[in-house]
Amino acid sequence: MAAELPEPDRTPGAPHPRETPILFGQDDAEAGFLSAWAQGRLHHAWMLTGGRGVGKATLAWKIARFLLSRPAEEGGLFDAPPPPDSLDTDPETPLARRMRALAEPRLFLLRRSANQTGSALSQVITVDDTRRLKDFLHHSAADGGWRVVIIDALDEMNVSSANALLKLLEEPPPRALFLLVSHQPARLLPTIRSRCRELRLAALDAEALSDALVQAGGEIDPADRTALAELAAGSVGEAFRLTNLSGLAIYRDLVGLFQSLPRLDRPQALALAEKAAARGAEERFDLTLTLIDLFLTRLSRAAATRLTPPEAAPDEAALFARLAPSGEAARPWADLAQSLTQRARRGRAVNLDPGALLMDTLLRIDATAQDLARQPAR
């Protein structure tokens, strides 16, 4: 029996974007699409960009429900009735239920599928997946209405599938809309980007992020809103990971440990490394490395700009001021963050002991703090 595979476009433990009823914090992006619709200037391909977890896929599904719910004869400035003023639709219509069940014939979802053995998900969207999209577009909708294609995510297409998609974008069939989710549009083929209209989504502020997190089934103490928004960078997906893995507590522990710099408290560092590298704690270990990188990034940015970000842990601002008292400290901390990230990737690739890798990371941070402490004050 084939294993049941997870959905590749779903954050583990959270509802799928097609099941998310409310999109928080993206009013401008919604208004941008609705304006084009109302004025009869609906481009055939929209690239939804922005950081991971800010609502790109949720907006794609919201647009799809809106468009597929419109009467077949409607569409544009000169048609009656008056254009709608919202993308909101009734979530309990037969159409909405079919979409949640992935049973709507006018909708095609292109995402990573199973590998050749069916044992795991493919690492990329293959050309065979894209050929199925071509077959879908070959047939017009039975009622002459719209058809919608959601690609989540465009960044996961290999070269062959991207080239196959390009041909479809160059000669789109009538009344077909492409909604292309992209986390890193700069890495895409310029020819694909040039054939799409970009709809950029912003990072969520603290209020919108906490509202979206609660909707996804997460929990947050109101006192932690600011810290979570800082560490998650406005991403609901990252906020969900942080709350599920006690990320705020891990970050507070890291900041507490770094208070001992430039003379690292080695017993405390060893205890932290052993806890993060415990058997079965792979996700916690990965998150700890992510949070160390984030700490160094925030530290170097604070040094370069001479602006202290909102605190994500108690006494973080004072620690930044002490470890980076001048702008000259920005480069050493930024260089360290880059080298540690590269070393962590190599270490994971060769199965280096996680505890040793993390302890070495902490010692390298300590060495940099000592080097900076020895430099004369300016």
C-alpha cells in the first residue's frame, strides 16, 4: 500500500490555504486585483510574491473562489450588475465545498506530486505535472466561464517544467487565469516574470499576524505579539512553527546565554546545545540554528543602522548596544552569520554530530565577541 503523503503546499499542523476563510493584512493586494477586474483589465497571469507565510496562497484561493463564482457572461467595466467591492464569497456554496475537496473541474492546482516510486514527494514540480496542466487548458469550461490555475509554488519548478509553463503563458487560452505563487521571484526565468503582473503581499504586522495565527489553530499570549512578529518577520507559517516548537522560549534562552559574552558561560551553552540536539528533537535543532542566525542578523543590522529593533526577548536592546557599540561592528557580525550558515549546511549534509555543531557555533560567536571587545573604543 502506498504511503499517504503530506500536501506539499501546506504548513504541517495548520489548515491548507484553501480551507482558510479569512485573509488578514493584505487589503492592498486584494484591492489591486479587484480594481483590475472592475476596470476590465484583468491580466491572464498574476504572480503573487512576498515572504513565505504572508498569505500568498490564501489570496490565490480567495481570488479563485471569487472568479469561479462569477456568472459566465459577467466580466468587466461595462457589464451589469455593478462590479463587486470585495473578493469575499460564501464559504458554504457548492462551489466552495468542491474547491475545498479539490473536486472543482474548472480549477487546476499544480504542485509537487509523488516521486516515481510513490514513497515520497518529488523535490520539484516536474514537466509531467505541467503536461497535465496543458491537457486541462486544452478543454474549455462547459459553461463558457472562467478556468483558474494555481501554481504553488512557482519556485519549485525545474527547468523543463518552467519552459513548458512559459509556452502556456505565451499563448494563453481565453478566459483562463493563472495565479502563480512565488517566494523568490528574482530567481525565476525573466521570460516568465515578464508575462505576469506582479501582486506583492506585505509582511504582516503584529496584530494581523496574531489574528492569522489564531485562525490557523495556534495560540499566542497577547504579551508575546511583538516578539513573535519580530522573529517571524510577518510570516504566519513561521509564527506557527515558532509557537509549536516554543521558539520564543528558545530565543529568550539564547539571548540570556549571550548576556555572558565575551566570556561565554560554557556550562549553560553545553546545556542548551544538548537540549537542542537531543534524539528526536530535529525540528528544535533546526529552529535553534535559525534563531541564532536571526539573532546575528538583527545584531548586525542594529549596528549598521544604529537603530534598535523592537525587543524579541528581555534585555535584547542592551545586549545589542554592548556587543555592537559602533557601526564598525556590523561587518564582523554579518560575516559570522554568513559563515555559520554555510558551515551548518555542510555539517548537516555530512551528518556531523548536532550537539558538537551547535557548541562550535556558540564558541565561534564567543570568539567574535572577544575579538570585538579587544578593539579600542571609537
